[in-house]
Amino acid sequence: MKRFTKSGGAMLAQQPHSGLELIPGKKYCLTRQMYLFPEQKVSAEINDYLKIGAVVTYLKSGELVEDQNVRMPWVYVRSEKQKKSNMGKGKEGWCFAHYLQTLEEE
């Protein structure tokens, strides 16, 4: 399992390193598959598994961490129900903002 380190215990208010503006209640999609964790740490316990393209609603930011020279915040999100049954179950949890992108509205 990868190791993540806290970056001075800093909390991130609105802007992650990538310049993505995080707005509470706004929907974003994932650029990679990932788990939603119950706490701000990588663990065996998960709340949900999401695939690339899954939609999540941003709720709040957490601690800033660093992995492979990339600084990113934990973000607390709600997974949105997807058309495919194996994508999103409406659960909430923590993931990394680094893998969120603005959802293109149709």
C-alpha cells in the first residue's frame, strides 16, 4: 500500500494544487478509479468503489497530503448513482481531489 504523508497538517479551504475550484454541492467526475474511505487515510475499510467517469458531489476538504511529489487534499464526497449498477451507490467518504475534474454539463 502506498504511504501518504501529512503536509504540516494543513487544511485546504477551496483550491487544490491543480487550480480546480471546489464548490460545496457541485458535481465532479473521476479521472481514475478509486475507493471512498471512511477516514482521511488509506485503509482496508472502504465505503464505496468508483470507476473512471463516476460522478461525485463535493462536500468539504480535509488534510493536505503528499504522494509521489504531488500535494493534494483529501475531499469528502458523495458518490452519485450511476447508470451501471457497479458505479456509485450514493455513499459518502474521503478520496483525493487530485483525481477530480469539472463535470461537463450536457
